[in-house]
Amino acid sequence: MVLTDEEKEKVKQPVTFEIEDEKGNKTKVKWRIEKLTGGRKQVKKEVEYEVQFVGMSYNSNKYVSASKLAKWGFTKHMLVVDEKVAQRAGAFSTPLTTANVEKHLEDVGLDKEFGTHTRMSALSGGQKVKVVIAAAMWALPHIVILDEPTNYLDRDSLGALAGAIRTYEGGVVMITHNNEFCSALCPETWLMQKDPADGIAQCNCKGDAEWMAKAAKESVQAAVQLDEITDALGNVVKIEKEKKSKDKMSRKEKKQAEKIRKAKIARGEAVSSDDDDWGED
């Protein structure tokens, strides 16, 4: 999917949603849509798509009508979801023809001469692995379980498999001895390891610090971007941002703050204690 610069800017804009609390009180909030998850459902005469918001968990996902998403610039995103839904629907009815099988095997790196004209017993270990992966992916499953998938694969095939796993939108469970391959794909790892002291297996969670920091940063940025909310009565409530401390401000920002303080004094306006802090050192 290719977006123009104008389309990229449009989909980054926050949009208004109405949420309801446990007491039934409705409040309007502005959130930014991060992506369409791929979920789609028919509601009366209109299609709705599941969306995920920036910095928020999957529990906050909502279904939004196609007309609203089109208005907000997500037309191409909806087409991608529609294509995937159509592919999943047609996967179980894909004709088992020579041409379709050849194309499917070529997608996993097995040339036509091996896929059509060679018996399984004559294939190498790496080629047999490709056949098994192709068979597992024929019906586009929601989850794939791979037991030692790196066995018999050369470097190029390993790279192709890693790329396929990264782009695959379903779940992947891997049983592998190849720590390098696994670590490159999994930002978070749950490792069952026997404690040498008592011999009892313990679950140790290991994570990529950079990946975790990025996730936390996105969450904070999403909270900072929310500058107002509208309550059920239509009143717009401004959210005050925390002022930067003087130590964290740049020289340009300090000069601007001092200029504003002096202008207030010249106009005879009251200057708060916070404003006094911006006086010259």
C-alpha cells in the first residue's frame, strides 16, 4: 500500500469518538488511529472495520463505519483489509490444480522443476522443509506452529523465512534451538529454565529494552497529543499540559518565556510565582 504525503498527514490527525463509562455517562474524546487490525463485520447495511489507537491496548479497539474511515482518509487501508478477507474466504475453495500448486510452491522458494517433476524422496532436506511450510500455509491459517523450522535451511532460505514470519499477520509458535534466529524475530521472550539451586523450572521474561522503550514512548506521545475533551453536555474541557522546567528548556524557549513575563509586567498584569521563576539568573 502506497500513500501520498497528503494521505499520510490526513490519517495522522486525531478524530473524535464518543465513549461511555460504567454509569452510562457519554464523553467525547480525540484519539489517533494507529492501524486497521483486519477485523471487519457487517452492521445493517454498512461495513465496519476494527481500528487500534496509538498508545492504547487492544482492549480499547473499536469498530468504525466505512463511511467515517473514508472521510478520515483510510480508503486504501480498507481496501487492503477487503483483499485479505477475500483471500481468506477463497482459501478453502482454491482449486487444487497443477498451476495453483506450482505458484504456491514458488512463493516459498521451491522452483517448478522440483515442485512438479520431482518426487519427495529425491528432494534435499531444505527443499522438504519448504514443501511442509507450503502445505501448512495452503489454507491461510490463523496460527502456525513451527518445530525446528531452521533445520536444513541455507542462509538465503533462513532470511526468507524470517521475512515471511515478520510480515505474517497470524500467530507464530516456534520450537527452535537457534537462539540467534529466534531473538531476531521475538522482541519479548518467555524462557523456561531450570533453576540450578532447586532443579525447578522457572519462567524468565526477557525483552528487548529498545523495543519496550519505543512502545512506552508511543503511549506517552499519544497522551500528550490529547489537548481537549468534550463532555456529554457539549462542554469543551481543555487539558493543561505540564510546564517544562527551566532546566529542560532550550535557550530560545527561555528567552521567549522571559519576553512574555516582561510583557505582562509592562501591561500591569499579575505575574504568578511560576512566571517569576523565569526571571533572569
